[in-house]
Amino acid sequence: MKKFYITTPIYYVNDKPHIGHTYTTVAADVLARWHRTLGEDIFFLTGTDEHGAKIESKAKEMGLEPKRYADEVAAVFKEAWKELNISNDNFLRTTDEAHMKAVQTALQYMYNKGDIYLSKYDGLYCRGCEQYKSERDLVDGLCPDHKIAPEKMSEECYTFKLSKYQDELLEKIKKDELKILPPNRKNEIVSFYEKEGLEDVSFSRKNINWGIPIPWDKSHTVYVWADAFLNYLTGLGWSGEAGKSPKFWPASAQLMSKDILRVHATIWPAMLLSLDLPLPEKIFIHGYFQINGQKMSKSLGNVIAPADLVKKYGVDATRYLIMSATAFGHDGDISWEKFDDKYNADLANGLGNLAARVSNLLETNKIKLNLRIGSDKKLNEECAASMQAFKFDESLKILWDKLRAGDAVLSDKKPWKLKDEAAIKNILEPIAGDILNAANLLKPFMPTVSEKVIKQFSAKQIKKGEPLFPRI
Ligand code: MSP
């Protein structure tokens, strides 16, 4: 059986889940559910990134022990994904004992191999990114992502020989052995390798206590990214043993946004090479959401939380609105107003209204049908092609074009004005068939609503049900 392994980034617990995390997680879920419908053997992993300077200082600010604090926020993430009907097979926390032990085993191997050596880091560090920065990464002296001045750091550290893997990685990326998508993101990374190149990177911190102790020198903790990356393996039950791939490794698709692409295309695959493990097949970079043209931030008070969306629109509509908000792979601007408009146009007045009108007419005219799921080959193929190409929004567009065409036929032919049963049936049958076929293809996006529609439109005597999407 073909296997398919999907990951999201593990999210920092310095913050509760917002629509950005939700976007990646829902997209991964759509992908996982789609591949399950193909009968593949799927593993879908998400989780939380809980160590490091950022979490340590946040916990302190909250007056809590870091683990207590992380427990609370990790629970909020778990709850949010449960509410959104996310079908992850595991939720990995970097504070899990088994993960921490595996990280130590792996780093010890890299150290013994000579890929990690003792030196000193003199330079800058951004706590927001948890990354070492060089002057050329800054804009007006600030980290462009976090708008804060990085702190000066000067400490002894264990350093990973990232530079050793430069040529091998560049080659593999160029040849798509590690495929970075969309193509513009690959180009960006290739040009980074060619222009700036890989420098060795500090893999330990002396002054950060909240982390996994370096096994051969407990006065250091593991650099948080080195700890975090290995989640993609430990989440599959990997014990840290080099050269030993767990069943689902390598990942088929690793989803994330542009903010963390560079580390994922440099440090992460280099660690895998050092550990004698294969590279992930694909890294897909989706777009970044802005809200009304602005960066989402607590200080601007414009953060959208998944729970607020679910409260207003319901679970399936929230999933639809997020996935259709922008072309997958391109940045997008979102707002409550845009969501309201789209909810009303596509769901309440769109799918919801069409299903209600058609089912109502079939019931009142006592017309019996015998529809078959998946009968529209062309529609199936077109949707499958977009799903395969990570064009989730396009897949939705194809389905909505179909539904809108049905709506237009209905308005044009006005079957409610006709008396002849055969004539009414002739108009309604193909539209009802389209609704059923569309519902089937919508399963990965709207698991509950699609099942409802499938049940309703597979019956011999289709009946008008409850409204699918109440108007807002
Ligand atoms: N903990 C690291 C990842 C470690 S993975 C080994 C991290 N965490 S994060 O909480 O900051 O999550 C970043 C990711 O969240 C982005 O790459 C993206 O997947 C998602 N998003 C966060 N904000 C987003 C938007 N505004 N828009 C779209 N996605 C965004 O980085």
C-alpha cells in the first residue's frame, strides 16, 4: 500500500493558536483526508515546540514554571485541532520524555561522528525567530519578522558543521531530490545557497536552562531548532538511532509558511544527512495571511483565533473559508468582512440554498431518483489533478463552478412553475447528481457537511433537510 506522511510545523507555545497556525493545520488535514480517500496508508503529524529562550521568558512573564505553562498552551492547541476536526495521527510535544531521549541519542551520534564540535558564538540572536542572525539579515538593525533588535551573544557552544553539507544539499535541491514548492521558493533557496552559503551553526546554549541537556556536557542545552526538527522523526516513534528510518519516513509533504523555509531547507536536511537518513520528498510553502493589509499581532488587536471562527461560522464553514481565502502558495489578505461575504455567497446562498431548493422540489413533487456517487468522471479527474498539485483553492473553485452552473439552470428553467413530472425530473436530476458528486469531492474540506449531503442525496426519495448553513 502506498504510504503518505504529512507534517505541519510544531507551533511555539508562547502564543495560543491563531488563524495562521490554523491555515497550515487545516491544509495538512485536507491533504491527509484526500490521500485517505485514495486508500493510501497515511500518517499525519502535528504538535508543539516547547523549549528555548522564547518560551522560557514567556513562562517567566506569566509567573509559571515553563513545563506548567507549556502544558496549558499545548492543551489549547490540542483542543483547537479537535474542535476543527483535524485528523492527526499523533500530537508531538517536544517535552515528551521519548522525544527528549531520542534527541540526545541523535546528537550524541552527530558529536561522535565529528559533525558537532566545541567553539564559541559571537554574534546576534533573535528570540522571536530563535535564530542566529548576521548583520545582512537585519533591516535598520531590526529582525524584519519580529521588528526587534536581536540580542548580542557571546558564549561557548557546541557547533554543527552545517557547511560540510552545503554542496551535497544544493545538488539535491537543484535535482528536486528534496523538492521545494512552489518553484519560486526553490529558486529563492538555491540563490541563498549560491550567494550566501551555509555557515556552521551553534547547536547548544549555555545560558538557557529550558531545554534538553546536551548528553555529553550537561552545562549546555540543545538549541531549540535542533530539538524541534527531530519531532518529524520522533513523532513516528523514532528512538534517535542514526540510519534507522521509522516506517513512514521520509515525509511525503512537509507544509509550512515562508517564515521558516530557510531553516527547513538548510539545517533540517543537513541534520538528516548527518544522521544517515533520507531527506523529505517535498516541502510546500503556503502563503502568509495578513489581516486587512496588516501583520497579525497582539498589539494591533487583530488576531483571529480558530475558536472565534468556529463560533461564528461552524466547523466546516471555517475550514472552507480558510482554504478558499487565497491561492495555496500565495500570500493572502483576509478580514472578517471578507469571510462574512464569502460565507453568505458560497455557503448560505450557494451550496446551502441550492441543496435546499433542489431537495425541496424533489420532495414536494415526489420525484424518486437513484443517483450514484462519483459518476462525473471529468469532475473527479479535474479535482484530483488540483489536489495532487496542492491547488486546494482551485479544487474548490471547480466544484463551485459546477454548483453555480446548476443554480443558473434552476433559475433559468424554473421547474417550480412546471406541472409535468417528467419535465421537472429532467431538470432536477442532473443538478442533484452534481450536488452529490460535489459533496463527495468536498469530503476532505468539509467532512461533516459533505456526509450529510451525501446521505441526503443518495436516498431514493430525497427530502428537504435542515439548512446546511444558516445565514449570518
Ligand atoms: N516552532 C517553529 C516551527 C518548528 S518546526 C520544526 C515555529 N512555530 S510558529 O508557531 O511560529 O509557527 C510558524 C508557522 O505557523 C508558519 O510557518 C505557518 O505554518 C504558520 N503561520 C503562522 N502565522 C501565519 C500567517 N500569518 N499566515 C500563514 N501561516 C502562518 O515557527
